[in-house]
Amino acid sequence: MSAHRKGCKNWIGDSALLCFEYCLYPSGGIVLYNVIKWIGIFITYSMVLHCPSTLSNKPYPFMLDIKPYRRRRTRLAEKMQHGIAIIPTAPEVARNADTLYDYRHNSHFYYLTGFAEPEAVLVLLAGDKKQSILFCREKNLEREVWDGFRFGPAAAKEKFSFDAAYPIEQLDEKLIELMGNQPVLFFPVGADAVWDARLLKLREALKEKARGGIRAPNKISDVREPLNEMRLIKDAHETDIMRCAANISCDAHRRAMRVTRPGQYEYEVEAELLHEFCRHGARHPAYTSIVAGGANACTLHYVGNNARLNSGELLLIDAGCELDGYAADITRTFPVNGKFSAAQKEVYEIVLAAQAAAIATAKPDILWNAPHEAALRVLVQGFLDLKLCQGSVDSVIESESYKQFYMHRTGHWLGMDVHDVGEYKVKEQWRPLQPGMTLTVEPGCYIRPNDAVPRALWNIGIRIEDDVLITEQGNEVLTQNAPKTVSEIEETMRHE
Ligand SMILES: [Mn+2]
């Protein structure tokens, strides 16, 4: 039981008893005492049973649906055609001494199982006798007293709809059985040297049984090839969660705009982001939040987050939460004192227009690179207007002289991983966008001090990033609730 649920039990139970003892019936009366006590207990347990989650990272009821995970296992087995796939989750990682980093499952494993415990492996059999089998930690009431609930194979099999489940200790022994006579061994080849060695050793052990008529898989294939393609196109279950993660992250950016004042430190604003994520059940950011005031915004992956925020400077925040394994990724840039200067506004409007141009092109059948090219043309025209670059739009793009001020690309796939899986090119060509793909659109402009550049523009670093889902009709901006135009931002920041 989670701490939260324990909390709600104690609160109700204690209040019921206190009401009775101190207000309603101060002089005793065992019958009435018991009646009220049992009503209290009944209310308490109804609330506990209706708490939406039995899992640690699933605060919203629709996320509890396990059917999508089973469907994905079936689809992967169909794509494999035949053979056995072995997909381990991530190991626990020590932070220091006997303290671990907060546990994060492997994305591929979670995509196919919805199972968030460490020390677990999924085994899939394709072909005529399809099976999905989980290996996980056994129930251990003594360990659970210290480390919390674990499902154990029997409950995990039921709850997550596997065909079979076994204790993780039996993995090697069962794998030798399961691998027998399978033509292909699928696993994330090369992702983890320890697993590579372990599985190849098992295959060798199986080869020694050849005289008994059992054949070892003679082909090895990287299971990530079919999996990455599946994960690239999000299903409805995924887009529901991503929409939720996006909305929580929008709330966090809005909150950051509301609370920021000159004289604060970057980490104080970071704390507000984390608070907003966590209070909605998204306990972790999807990546380390970038909270970059003034010149720090020109360092693309600045994560120091410990400088003072000064009036007259901009604050760039690139932050998004992870909810039930899915990332949001939003960047907003706003003035520390709540009002854009003329120079800041000029650059901001260029980046905003570039982003609008990119989002407008993001629709089915358009090539991956098209939003980047659309954003780049607007940015370069802006750089010419600001006298940052010289020449024509085409010549600046040709010579790449814009890269001094815009050195990254305009987006990436987004999903379980913030830079999500999926190829950007197919057969040497940029791939066409398809409904269900989710990408970020994030143009920017970063002007470091340079005598060739007007001084009013020095240390302006701006990026504007939204999460875009490609739909049949065009696209849906998942992160549209985060204030973005100059007037929306100044309105949000107006202090009473
Ligand atoms: Mn991004």
C-alpha cells in the first residue's frame, strides 16, 4: 500500500473516532462506539479500494488498462513471424553507497508489459504457438516490509495478462527449454554487453544438445528493429497519456511564469516545475530541466540551474514531466521581469513565426525534414533583418552561416524516450509523416557576445518548443496550454 493510501486511511479513521470521542458521545457507550467505528472503517476501505492506482506510477484510471500492452505483444509476435524474443527491463543503478537512483524501467519492456518492477524479463514466442511469458521477482513478504509491494509471478500473470509467469531465478533454465527448436533469437543486440554474453552462452549450451535432436536458434536478430517502428506510431492509449503529460507540463510552465521574479535563483524556478509535475502524479521530469537565465540560455544543454535571475534578462526553460513512462518536452522563454524589451521582442517574434511555419507544415505525407526547412527559412530571413547574417536567404542556408545563431535541428521524435526511437530516414530519404507520429517543433536563436552583432542582442537565447501529434487531418499541438505569444506571456506574468 502506498504512503498516500495509508495517509487517507489514517485521516478518515482518526477523524471518525475523534468526532465520536470528543464531540458526540463523551461519556462512553460501547454500542454506539462500535457502530461509528465500523462506519469509519467501511468509509475508509471504500476510499482505499477506489483510489485509482494499484501501481506506483499510474495516477489516472485510463492508464490501468492492460489490453493495449497485450495487443502490442501480439503485434510484435506477428512482425517476428517466428522465433523467440527476450526483452529484459532496466537494471537498478547505484547512486552512492547503498542508495539507488530512482528506478526507471526499460522503455521497450514497459511498452510491451506495463510492468514497472525491476528484475523482470519478457519472453515472447512467435509462430503457431504464440506465448507471452514474464519472469519477475517472487513474492517475499520479508523484503516487502522493507522495499514495498511486489506482484510475484502468479499475481503478475493475472494482472498483466501473460500466458505464464515464473520467478526470475528460473530464467536461464527455462530459456534453454524455450529457445529449443526456435529458428530465430530476437533480443536488443548490443544494447547491453552482459545480456549479449548471457544469451549467447545459453545458445551455446543449447547447441550441445543437438545430438538429442534439439536445435538452437541459428539466426540472431535485433528485436528493436520491429519494436522501434511500432513505437514510432502511437496508439490511442499512448496519445491519451502523452496529452496528460503535456497538460501537466504546460501547467508547470505557466506556474514558472507566474512565480518568477528578479533576484531569484534558477533552482527556485526549477523547484516550482518539479512541484507542479509531482503534485499531478508525474513524480519525475522526463529529462533534467534546463532553467537558464540570461547568457546561460546560449548554452544549449545548460543544467547548472544555480545562477541569479536578473531584471532585463530572459529566462529559457526547457522542461517536461514523465507520466506513466511518457515524456513531454516543452521550452518557453520569457522575460525575468515580466516585460519583453524591444530587442528581445524582435528576436522572439522571429522564433515564434519560424515555429508557426514549421507546425503548419507538419501533416501526413510531408517529409520529416519539411518543418525544419520551413522554420529555417523564416529564421534566416529574421537573421538578415537583424543584420546577424548577410546575403540572401538561399545563400545563408547554402553557406550555413546561420549556424552561428541556430546550431540545432527543429525537432525529434517524442514518446517513451524524450528523443524517441524511430528512423528519420528510410532508404536514404527523409521519411513521410504519418498519423500517430509525435514530434517536437523547437526552433531557436542564440546570440553570444560578438562585436559584429548589435550589443542590444547580446546574450539573447530563445527557444520555443511544442509537442505535435500528427493526425489524419493535420496535427494536434499537445502543449498548446502553455502561454506562448508575447501578450499571453506578459499577461500570465502580470503581478497583482
Ligand atoms: Mn526537445
